Amino acid sequence: MKADGHKEGEEEMGIINPVVTTKDETMVSGVPASRGGSNFRQEKILFSPAAKIQYGPNGGNLGYDNAETSSSGSVDSSLRRKGLTLHLVQVGALLTKRFHHYRRNWRILVSSLALPLICLTIALYVSTLRVNEGDMKPLTLDPSIYGPGTYSFYQDSSKNTMSASFTDTLTDRDFGYGTTCRRTWEDEYFRNNTCVAPSPWLNFTKPYWMVTCQNARQTYRKMPTSYTMQEYRTASDDYLQHVENSNVASYLLRTFRDYIDKRFGGFTFERNEENFNSKTTEPYVWFNSKGYHSLPSFFNSMSNTILRAQLYQGKNKSEYGITAINHPIKLGKAALSVKNLEADASDAGVSIIIVIAFSFIPCGFLLYIINEKIQKERQLQNLRGVSVITYWLVAIVWDMIIYALTVGCAAGIVAIFQTDGFYLRQNLGAFTAILLLFGWSVIPLLYCMSKLFIAGSTAYLVCFCTNLFLALSTVISLLVMQLFTDSRAAHRAYEICKYAYLVFPQFALGQGLMDMVSNTFLYKLFERYDIDRYKDPFSTDIIGYNLIALACQGAFFFILNLILDVMRRPRAKLRSDRELLRSAVVSSEDDDVARERERVQARGKTDDMLVVQGLSKVYKKGPWARSKRAVDNITFGVPDGECFGLLGVNGAGKTTTFRMLTGDSRPAGGTAFLKGKALTFNDKKFGHDIGYCPQEGGLDEYLTGEETLFFHARMKGFRPAQIKTMARELLEKLGLQKFADVIVHKYSGGTKRKLALAVALLGEPPILYLDEPTTGMDPVTRRLAWKCIAQANRNGQSVVLTSHSMGECDALCSRIAIMVNGQIKCIGSPQHLKNKFGDGYTLVINTAPDKTDFVTNEILSQFPGARIKHMHLNRVELLIPYQAAQVADIISFIQAVEDTKDIDYYSLSQTSLDSVFNSFAQEQMYSYDERYTSSSAASGTETPSGSLSSCEKPHQKTPAIYMHGFDNFGHVHESGASSTGPSETETPSSDSNGSHDNPQFVPDDPVPVENSVIVVVVEVVEVVVVVVVVVVVVVVVVVVVVVVVVLLVELVSAVVVVVVVVVVVVVVVQKRSILRSDDCQLSGFENIMCIQCLI
């Protein structure tokens, strides 16, 4: 492609910029790029305000249609709200933002509403499972209490007149052998049994079962013999069996299998062998120990039988009877103390569950606070003039509203369950009050803790575990002390800790709930004696001190949080940290950088829109850690309407500079002026003149695009009519109309960056801080963003831009500063930097297939210092130094060769801005160890030859540079250049391993030996310290785990021993046979089959 048609002024400067279509331009224009170029129209952006500063030829060589006019100026700053009205609008905007966030973020809703209420419901349900002794009613002792369908038996072995009268009375069908069907005034004590018509006597036959004991276990075997039995159904719907001509003990043993859980007692009338006559008999009562009330019930039935049998003739036996009633025992002092302790232990569990339930809520609030900090939303709000007090007042008001809503639902659940401990009399009001004050105290406490975290999930987990640990450790330890109140020391410790623990909100809530339940329990116990022991729960004996402690803690933690937040905010002018800054590395300063410093200091702070003087930032992670100078005494000014580019690799200090200029980070020294006024970050108005697009974040993920713009516009004080107009225009300019009602977290990365840029452009602020605004954008979107930034420049807005795209900076910036290790190494227009620090001209030729070597050698011999950058097949890219030839000479020579048909086409261009940037990027890497691991530079030690000190031109280095590598087809391309003469093609070389150097960078020269030794020693010391700390922590953890395991093993062993003893006792008791009450005291005739084993 012939390089004709270039501008005359560019020829005079020795520059030619042939138009070559890029991939981005191809995507934007939709015109395919041809091999020989394109007719793609090149537009121009004129940054006329930049003409105020002349450091070299003006940059700006890529732009857009200049016919586009600037915005209509519909943004009238004089109409903004100010003063108290602005504060009220900001409060409303912050509350509205939280409302939209909470209603769309189900995680916070679950944490704030669902989890606490579910835990509370479970706790209250568990509390209802305890036996409520106050509901126990008197019990009528009668065999019918075991329900219908049960069996009793009788036997008359006396066979005389008296025993006959007893059996006749016992088997009377009209009233039975109890008092169940006898309706009298005592009916209120009787069970609601349904009396039935008695049945006649029935006969039945059943087989006997043989019971044996083997290995302490009962076994049953059906016997060939059977028995015949008479029975009838009584009026109380149970059955009475007549056992005749059988031994009762043997009968019970052989029929045990048929009457498990159905037979609870019986009656026998036996003769008195010592004094036998017709008028004497000995009645016996049999009972089953598994029926806890069987003995008194059957004994009372025998008493009724004797009473009715002894009545005079003519008396109606159904009118007489003895009713035995068992009233619940009223506990004495000792029993009341034990019951009270048991209730306290149970209530402690319920109280701890409630504390855990309501610990979820503030932890959920913490997620929002930390996410705002991480996403840089808080930083933008500070720029909008939101004071510390306003921000935290809005936070506590909103969080308390959500918390109070949850407490209201909790009070409703308590009212549904009607749990006496939290509902009876004044308990519901006390329950609500202590929960509200717990929220008031613990929410500001977690605000203070939020400053320790940089991840929401970590903060949630740590804070929840902290709440849980404090609640468990304090409440349980106090309960354990209460178990040993007989000891003076334990009692004294209990009295001290009960008040000392009130410094923890978790204990104040848990212990307060326990005291409320204990107060209610004592009230209900003494109510049986008609003694009113209920105390007002708001008194100091119950939760009075707890409420006072919680109220004071809330105020204290809220004020402490404000103090901590104010201390973290930077002030306008700060004294430099002399000790840290004195040790700064002093290096030679480029003449352009020095002139900029002199200009800023001479012209003062009012001539430029933004003036930065001596801004510095030093990071130090610990008292023994090395200091890192992220920003090192930088000075520059940005006039009105200029786009100023701040370039540098990652870690150069660009973002740190923005953080200091926006008030997010405290500078170690220096200051800045905006519109002639010092950036006093306590001044709520300074951020109204700044539009900031952070490197990442800056957006609430649960707001829509339109809601985001509305929120920031309201924060700036614009009125509703202005807000709608501005939002609509920005959405149209950046192509966000279809995303206006879409939630931000559904946006792609590029769309989020467009919205962040729209927030920065909102209201046409005088200066824009754009930190890599087009990261993640596609070419179409990137060009659209460039267009908006260029229009802002035409409107007179100043722009400070950082980017990793050299094309972007070349297109937009009228001046560029390159930062290396926190220092500005060079400054000027893009063209000036290319001329001063560029390597020369780039010549790309496509030769005939067999003429590549010939043409290449001709060019290398014609232009001294020229070298090959890349070679691929018949395409060669060469670098020609500025001093080797003029543009006209190069073109004349190439055209002469082209006439011989040895060159198909060619292109000639100036060295790109990327090459200049890469040379300084190498300096960032080379000088890191030199700056931060030794003081050689400060003491005058010679700089290693491989690094670039100051801003010398990369092509002026003394050592020759050799680059070689392989292309995709296996061809070798290599080049070498020296400042002293033309380069010669060298044979490709490799190291012993066969690897080749990177053709993009100069190989690193070795770091001085003394620096390497220092680095190694420091790293070894750090590793040793880390290892020691890890070992100590591991040992402590292992010891704690071992102690806990030992204690648990001992506890489990003790529990197992107790359980075994109890089981043995129960088994022994249950294996006693049922015998007659006058012969032995064995009970449980269902187990009489094992009497032989016991014997």
C-alpha cells in the first residue's frame, strides 16, 4: 500500500500514519478488512482546551464525527437541593435503595425473618412438651381407670358362708365391684366411662403356655393341656374371670402371654387354717406393678365388697360405696428447690435457642454493610456528601425497622402458643422490650465489627459464631455456678458474674428470658397455696438491669462506630510521614515531569481544574513489615476540558491515587485542589463536582439500571424533573434502554461498566475520574463509551482516565502520564511521548516469495541501526530509528525497490504508544527488588544495567538487545540492535535447555548480590516466623481438643455407669414375681414365670 495522501504537517514532523483497519473498526463498521487496507473513514476528535499546555504536538488522532453537538445543557446546577432539604432527600434515597435491595435479595429476608421465626417456633413448641404439673387433676382410684376391655379375676377357696357373701357381692351385675357406675355427687371426679349392660357368664377354653428361663430370658412353649374359664362383662365394660380348681400363681404364669397389658389385679378368698369356721375368711388383693395405681384401686374395690357384704338385709347395696381419690401432692421447700432448678435448666435451653434465633438478624444486616464497602458504593455515597452520621443513622433506622417487624411476628407466635413464661400477665411486654433492646445493642456492635472484614460471607459466619459462643459460655457457666450454691465461693462467683456478664448483649437477653420464665414458674407453683409470688418482670429483680445494660450498650457501640468511621476518613491536608517519606527512593526526574511540577507550583491552585501536589501513599502491613510506597510524591495539574491519561501496569499506583482523590484512602502526604479549593473530605459538597467510575463495582446488584441512576441523581440533589431527563438521555447514549428495568446482577460485565460510566457522567460534573471504564466492553460498546467521554470533553469537563488500552488513551487523551512504582516517569501528549521515547518507524513489507532475504538485507544496509522485529514467510516487520533516515528517504527507497517488483506492498508507521508503555512496564518489573529490598539506590549504588533509571529512551541503552523466537510455522525470526550502529542479523541462539528468550521484553540483568542476600535472609526469617506461629497454634488447638475429648469421655463414662446401674435396678425390680401380699413383697405377676431363675 503506498503511503500517499498524508497531511503536509505530518510530513514536516517526519511522521506518516497510513490508515490501517483494525479488528475493532471492522466490527464497528461492518466492513471487512482487506489485505491491502480499507476505505474506512477516519474521524477526528479535537480537544481544543488542551491547547493551553504545549509539551509537544497535540495528541488526539482518533475520534468521532465532529458534527455532533454537545449536550443541551439541561443540567442546571443552581436548581439542586441544598442544606437540610438535600439531607432529607439523601435519607429518603438511601432508605428507598435499601427497600429495593431487601425485597429482591431473598438471602437477607431468610436471615432476617424466616430463620429467627422458625427457631423461635421450635423453641416454644419444645417448651410445651414439658409436664405441666399445674394441670394435673385428682385421680379416682378404681380398676376401671385402665379402660374398657381389661381383665380381673377372683377365686373362692374358703368355701364358707362369709366368702360366699363376698363373692356374691363382688359379682353383682347391678353395680359391679367398684364405684364407677354409681352416680353420686362425686361424679365430677370420675372418669367419663360409659356404663354398659352386664353380659351373662360365658365359658371359654384356652391352651396353657409353658414358661422357662434360658440365659436370663423367658421363653414360651404351648402345652397340650388347656383350661376352661368363666367370665362376664361388668357394667364398667371390663371383664371378671372366675378361677376355680387352679393354683393362682400357676394360672397367672401359664396365662401371662394372653393377658399382657390387659390384667392388672384380682381377688382371692382363702380359709384361715388356724381358725377355720363358716364365718371367717381371709381376703387377698393381687396387683400388677406395671399398673402404677393397681394396688390402691383393687384394694378399694375389696373394701367396697366387704362394706356391701356386711350391710343389713333390705339395704340397697348400690347406694353404698367408698370412693378413693388421689390428689396431686403439693411440694415442700426442698422439692420446690429441685423443681425450680430443673425448670431453670430447661428454660436455659429455650432461652439460648431464642438468642441464637435473633442472632441471625443482625448478621444478615452485616451482609449489606460489607457489600456496600466492597462494591465501592459507600465510597460513591461519601462523594455525594453523605456524612458519617447520616449514613449510620439511616442504617440503624432501617435495620431496627426490619428487626422490629421480626419481633412483632415473634410476639404473635408467642401469643399463639401462649407460653406462660413469655405471655402470662406482663411477660409479653417484657419479652418484646428485651428483644427490641437486644437488637438496639447488638446491631451497632456488629457495625463496629464490620470494619474487620472484606467478605460478607466470612463476616456473617464469624459474627454468628461469636454471638453463639458468648450466649452459650455465659449462660451455661452461670447455670453451672447455680448448681453449687452450697459453696460460698461458687455462690459469690455466681453473684459477681450475674452482673459482670451484662456487658455482653447475648447474656443480657438469654439470662433475662431465663429470669422471666423462672419468675413465672415460681408464681404458678405458689399459686396452689393461694400465694401470689409474681414479680413485675420490669423490676430490677427480673430484667430491669438487663434492659438498662442493653440500652446503654446500644448507645455506646453506636457512638464508638461513628468514632471509628470518622478516624478512617482522610482529612484535607495531612502532614507527611517524615520517617517513611524520608526513606523514599530518590531517582532522576524527567525534564517534562520537572517542568510540570514547576508549572503547578508557579501558577498556583486556581488555574487548573484539578491540582495534585506531592501526593503520597505508604502501605505497611505490620510493625516489622517492609513499607511499600504505592504513590510517591506525584504532582500534576488538569486544566479545564482536558482528558488526562494516567497509565501504568497493575500496582503502579493509579487506583490508589483515585482512592485518595475520592476520599476512600488517607494519603501519607500531599494534598489536592479542585476548582481552587482544597479537597476537604469533611466538606459534604466536594463530591458534587466529581464523577467517579471505580475500577470495579460501584453498583448495587439488586437495583435496576434506572433505579441506580435515580438513586445517584437524588443523592446529588437534582429535582425529579431533571432526574427523569438525565436518566433517559444517559440510557439512550450508552444503549441501556432495554436494560433500564433489569436487575444489575443479571447484567454482563460490559453492561455493568456502561452503567457505572453513566453514573459518573450523571449531572455533567466538572471533573471525571474514570478508572479503566471500558474494561470488559466489546468494540461497539467501547466506541460508544469513547464517544460519551469525548462529548464530555467538548462540554468543558475535565477527565482523568486510566486504562490498559493504549489505543483508548491515544484516542481520548490530550496528555498522558505514565506511572512506575508510584512515580510519574514521563508526561506529555501521546505524539510527544512517541517522539521522545519511541524507537523509530515501523516498516512492514510483503515481498515476492524468493526475494525476502534480498530485500531485507538491502533495507538493513541502507538504514543504519535498523533491525528486524518479526519475520513470517514473506512478511517482514522492521524497526528503523529516527536518526537513521527521514520519512521521505524511507519512502523513496521503498518505492524504488517496489518498482523492481520485489515488494508486493508495504506500510510505514510511527512507533505505537504500546511500545513506549512496554518500555516503562519493564522498568516497573526491573526496579521492584531494587526499591523495596535494599537501600542501594538511596546510598548512590549504581543501578543495574538491565533496568531503566529515570526516563531514558529505551533505544539508547549501551548493551545490544537480541530477540529471537519461533513463529507458528516453525520459522525463526530474530533481531539485534545497538545504539552505536546498524544491526546485523545474528544466528538464533538458545540456552542449554533449548529455550528461547521472549521477543517482547529485554532479558533481566541479575540483581546485585548484596540485594539477593538481603532478600533471602528476610524471606527465611518470615518463613521461620510463620512456621513458629503455625506450630504454636496447632499445638494449642491439639491441647484444647485433647482436653475436650478427655472431658467428654469422662462425662460419657459417668453417664454410661449411671445408665447401667439404673437399668440393672429396674430389671431386678421388674423381675420380682407377683405373690400374695402376706407371704412376700414381690410384685409384677406378669414376670412370675422367672421366679425359678431368681430362686
